[in-house]
Amino acid sequence: MSDSTAAATPHFGTSPLAHDLRAFAGDNADTLVAKMRGWLPPGDDPENAARQRRHRGGIASIVWPALLLGFVWMLFRKMYIEGAVFAALPVLIVVLLPGVTGLMVLPFILAAALGGWLYCKHARRAIARADAQALDGEARSAFLAQAGGTSTGGAILGAIVYVVIAGGAVYAVTQGLPAG
């Protein structure tokens, strides 16, 4: 790490945006904020603009829990809309392409590649809602913590849905879909 990068990093780490992202992320916030920093618009993190220019076009960064858990990870991270979309993908694959079961891994790969970027966008929407409500101080931190963080209930629901989808996919593959 160069001296200029080392000097610039603490500035972002203490910025209002970094504080908001930490409040939003909850558990494991420092790791998540470090990853999210790469997806911020250059105006939000001027010190990071040069790094972003060098890695132009890179919204993908592997999120290992999303690779293993797919939409369950999204529901755990309270990304309910994104989770629903990624939960529907395997069903669509089985229905639309019944003979190509190898594509069933595609939603997991996409979740892993895009999950962090989607999570950052999710955080930015919550921060925008906090801005629109003119929240500050503890009220802002509490709002962002409620909007972000994790949801054990979401993960449990996702696991149940996953078992149902996987069971349906196995049934469809072994029994064949009705001709229609």
C-alpha cells in the first residue's frame, strides 16, 4: 500500500458515508464496507476514484456465502426483492429449459458475482431514505441498522423455500415435466 493510499483510507473510514454503511451492514461491517467501497460512485469517495478507474467495469466480486447459499444469503441480508428474483430463476430454468439442468447453478454464480454490488445498492437506497427523512445522529443509525443488518427469519424462510424449490426441481427432472 502506498503512502498516499494509506493516508487517504482513514478519511473514508471516518466519513459520514462510511459511518452510514457500517450502521447499515451491522455484523461484519468493516469487511462489507471495505468491499462496498469499490462500488461507490467516485463523488462519494474521492480518494477511491483512482482505484475505481483502474478497475473500471468491475461490479463483480465474489461473495462466497452467496455462491453457496444463493438467494438465502440475500434474504439473510434483507434483500427481499433481489432474493425473490434469484429464488425464481431456478424455477424458470426448469420450466423453460427442462433438459438443461446444468444451468441450475447459474443463479448461484450470478448471486456470488453480483451479490455485493446489489447489497451496496440496497444500502444506498436505505441511506437515501434516511436522507429524505432528514434523519441524523442516533435516529439515523437506528433507521439504517433496522433497514440493514441481518434477518435470521429471512434466512430460515429462504432455507425452506430452497428445499421446496430443490425438491420440485428434483421431482421435475426425475419425473419429467408434463408436455404442454
